[in-house]
Amino acid sequence: MGSRTENTTVNLCEHEHDKLLSVGNDDNLNKQKYVSTKGEGSLHSLRTTSGGVEGRSNTLNSHSPSSKSTEVKAEDSNMKMPNWRKKVLKVAVTIMFFVMAIGVIVIWTLHEGGGEILKEDGVFTFDIDERELFINLKENENALKLKLGGDEFKTLAKETSVSDQCEDPANKYCYVLRDGTAVFLRSTQMNGIQCYHISWKNLTSFLPEDCFELNHGHWYGLVNKQNPSGNTWPIQNLQISKQTILAGYNKGIGNIYEYYWLSSTGTTFYIFDDFAVQISFNHSNSNKFCVSPVPRENSNSLEYAVCQGTSIKEAHMGTSKTFGLQPALAFNSTDIGWMFDYVWDTQNLGVEDRSSIVNFILNNVSINNLNCGLLEIPLSWEENIGDFNLSVNLFQSVFKELKDLKCNMIYNVFPASSFESSNFISGIRSKMFALNTFSNATYLLDYRNTQCAVWELGNQYVQTFILKELSDIVNNFNVKKFFLQSIPSVDGLEGHWPSRSKELYRHWLHLLNNMTGLNFQEETFRTQSIPSAVEILFKQHANEKNASQTCMTNSIPNLITLSLFGYPLLISALDLSLNKSVDPDILLRWLQVSAFIPAIKVPMAALMQNTNLLSYARKDILDLHNSIYKKLDFLKYLEMSKEPLIRPLWWLNPKDSESLTISDQFLVGDEYLVAPLFCSGQRSRDIYLPKTADTSVWQYIFRNGTIRNFAAGGWLRKFRVTLFDIPYFTRKVVLPISDD
């Protein structure tokens, strides 16, 4: 067989390749090499010499120069390449090890902190294992956390995996427990905000408690007419233990007009349900805001939305537009013409004062160029709640004189009937009152210090009866407006918690508005879509820190909150029910702050005691009030604007952190800044001038005519205000001076 020299190649078997990559095999690499012979296809051991590395082949011409040269070159190449590759691979393996180690640590950490995390588009992150919703704020802030269901739900849901294939495709995720208890989550984006909707349904095995951490910003959204206080703006310092809240007054919390709260971080919290819920706020300094449903016999559910905007202003505007917290569109010029005169409040005046009322209007009101306008019929002129009966014989002459003085009457409507009323027995027999659904008997409750039953105005027969009674009063006593008194809650009848307050308020407003147009409300619940004027109550009280000093309650938080809730037509009133007389300083300070509120219900008894203030009430207060609201074109505002007219200081610049905690000042539009005084003898106060988004200054006109401009974004410490000065500033835009 002829022989010829062939070029050889070096291949490593898999076993030896593994040795090459293994640690500590350097010596082996220099001791043994392998070559492949093409003819036999086998591997033969090559010996290593001390003088160099030389391979021998079994081929016949293995000693020829060319064969030897080729063989040496192959061996040299095969000796160098594995070392180079080894070093590269060792580096690569080391890097891979560190990457894998870091990955394991990250995965383990995420698992310990809540398992798989699913990120929504936008600001929300939902942690499946921990059932926690995170709202991602600014990059330098931690996220707000909402924990769903509490520990009990976490335990019950262990055997239930989250699904993203829900029955309703609108839901992003859903949990359905074996007993049918379910929670659905979905994300929506509209009106400049992104919202996460949480809906609990078919609650049978437990009642969830969802808790929002209060570790960021300031929160707002409470009204307390009985005990107005700056502590409700913001509400961060309040501590509210877990309790059921209903429409109307709730001890320890205040008056519920709306289930809506907002934060300076641009986060809003809105509950869709109208019925009672349970809440706690910062209980035992827990720094948590928790909400849960109230157990009901028929069905248990809870549905709410958490929304996020770019700022508190944008978040509120988006939320109010999305969920209907905006004023009604049905206001018209005939509905608001009365607001440019005083509404006369006759509290503390009895039957024996009927002649005094006529004489006061005749001899004092007209002389000071004031109109009688709307005059409230004193409550004491009707014997019992629910009578719908004013004595024609007793009051006919009085009403004739009042009509001649161009007085239009307001009649107080009570949505209940006292057990002493002439209509009570017949109402019981005809089932005209709200029933206790558990016993099917008339539901009696304490209302205005007497036992009452609530008119079931959803009943057509009841509507017909009340419409007839009120029509007779309108015709006989020149009644032009009604004042609907607060509706007592009937939402807690023997463990049943149906939604009734909203329904009853709406029935009453529709019935009354069909008779006399827009009417007044003492309190309300979710009636933004129906035109009405809602009362803001100030009270005279002794200063807690100085018993010799009389003060006026700070009702500014109530004023701002109701405006944000979507009630633009607010009417200021001074409650003197606990006082036989009013401090003249307090009367003046109340008149001054009222000049900036859309309507003023002035206590006639107080001005009867201080007739010397009538001229001031006309020239300084009412003229200022009318100039402001005519300049603002209030009717056009009601028709066109969706922004609140009475505004918090942060409205002009939500980034102004100082303005977030100011509870005793407010804005009217963007033009007027009001800083009231609240106590008798007080002649100075600190005033904060909020930052604006432009080059504005705040202008103050002193009583002597001096005009001063103050820079925005600073404090005026101990700013002097005389008794007759009205502490308000007007925003003026300063144009930059041109270089030309």
C-alpha cells in the first residue's frame, strides 16, 4: 500500500474536554495529548519529551521532514488553544455564576416580599401573593400601599389562584373562593386619571377590611357641622376607631355628605355604594385608613375606586368628572336672583315676636336700603313637626303685612312626623312612614328631641298627600322657597342596611323643586345633580383657651369640602340656638366671611339687638358680596365651569407645600384670598399668601384707601386688621418690565 503524508487534526473527546474545563487539570494537560489518525480513526497516546513536544504517528512516513513539521505545528497549535480557551471560559463561567447568584437572590427576595408581581400600565402595581395594590408616586418616594381583605382573606385565598380570565372581560384580575366570595379588580384610565376599581361580591364567609397606608401626603374629605374644626383640614391628626358611618351625622366623625377622600399626593378614594360602610382612620396611630362593608341580611358587597392623577388638583378634577361630583346643569337666573339680597333667618323668634318682625323690617331694613327678600317662617309658628299646618286666623294679618313689604316666605319642611302631630295616627294606619323591614312596623327614632316617624316619600300615595299639604301652605302664606331639614337616617333598621338616604333626599328635592324651583337643604347626601342651596353653619362659642373671650367656629374646612364635593351654591348661616344674644364682634366677623360665600342667611334676632350694624351690613358687606359674584358672573360659572368656586389654597399651585395645611383661609375663584378672624377682640392674625403659577402678587386695600402689593408664597405675621376691616386680598398679575 502506498503511503503519503497527511495533515492531521486534533480533536478532544468529550471526557477529556471536561477535564480541560475542570479546575486543577493543568498538569494533565501537559502530560498527555491525543491525535487522530485518519486511516484508523483511533486515538493514540503521545509521549511528552523533556526537550520539547514531539508527536509520533503510526503512518509509514511519520519520520519524513514534512510529516514531522506538520505534526509539530499541529501539536503546538493544540497545546496553545486549549489554554487560551480555558482562561476565557473560566472568566465566562465566573461571570455566569455571579449573574445566577444575583438572580436567585432577587427571586428569593421578591418571593419573600409577595411572590410574583404584576405591573399595570401606568401607576399601579398589583402583588398577587400578598394581595396588595401599590400606587407608584414620584421616583423619589415609596409607593402607597392598599392591602386587600386583611390577613383572613390571605388565608382563605391560599387555595385560590388569581385569574386574569374573569367572567367579565372588563376585570383585570379576580379571586373566587369556594363559597362564592369574590373580589374583582380592573384598571381604567379616563379624564386625566388612572383608577383601580376593587369590587367585593357575594360576601358570606367573612367581611374584608381593605387598608390604605397614610404614609404620604395630607388627606381631606370630612365635614362636621356639629363641631366644626380646623382638625378636619387636613384630617391627618384625627384618630377614628372602627365604626359604621351613615348619611347624616355620625358621632366622632361628623356629617357624611359623600364617600370621597383625596390626598395631596394626587390620590383619591371613592366608594360607589350608597349604603352604610365601616371605616377607621389612624386608629391607635396605626397610620392606616381602613374600609369594610357592614353585614346585611340580603347581600354583602363593597365597591370602590382608588385613583391617581399628576397632582391633587388634577386628581380631584378627574375623579369628580368620572364619578359625578360636579354641580347640576339645571341652575337658571330665576333660581339665583334671591342670593343678591339677604335671606332673613328667624331662629330664636317665637309667636310673640310676629309684630316685632314686621316692625323691624318696616323701620330698620327698608331705611337702610335693604330688601326683605326671602324671610323664613319661624319654626315655632307651627306646633308639631309634620303638621303642615299654620293657623290662618293667627298669622293671616302678619303675612299680609309682610307681603306688602315684598317679603317672600320660606317654609321649613321636615321629612318626618312627630308622634304628637295630627297626621301621625292616620299616617300609621295608612302605612305612610318608613317601616322596620325586620318587624314590618313603623320605624320610630329620636329626631329634634322627640319621637318621630319618617315619611316614606317613595310611596306615591305619600307624595300626593304631602304635595297637597304643601300646596295649601304655598297659596295661603306666599311661600316661594322651601328649606328641607335634615333627613334622619333609616339605613340601620334591625341589621338591614339598604340604601335609603340618597333615595329620600332625591324624592324630596324633586317634589319641592317642581313646586318652587331651587330650594334649600340643611344637609344632604349625593344630590349634586339636583339644583339646591346647601347650608354652611357657623356657631358662637366660648374660647376653650380663654373663657372670657367669645369665638366663632372655624367652618372653613366644611365650606371648602362641600365645594369640592360638587355643591357650588352654599349659604352661610350663624347658629344662635344655644345663645340668647350674640357678641357684636362675632356678628361682624361672621358677616365679613359671609361676604365671600354665595348666599347669606342673616339672623334677624342678632340684628334686632345690633341695629347700629345694619348700615355696615348693607354698604360694606352686601355691596362687596354682590360686586364679587356679579364680577365672577356666578350664573355663567354654574352653567359652564366644573371647577369648585370656593377653593383651598393649594388650588393655585399644588406644589406649594405650605398651602396644604392652611385650614382657616380660602379662595373664591383664583381672584380672591380670604383670611377671616374668628374671636372677639382679635385685631391681627398670620396670613399665608399662596404661591401662584404665574407672576402674580396679592393686593390689599386698607380702609384708608392705601394699596399694597405683597409677594406670593410667603407669610404676613401678625397682620393688623381693625374691627371693620375685611381681611381679603385680590390676585393681580404683574407683567414683566420690557427692556425697550
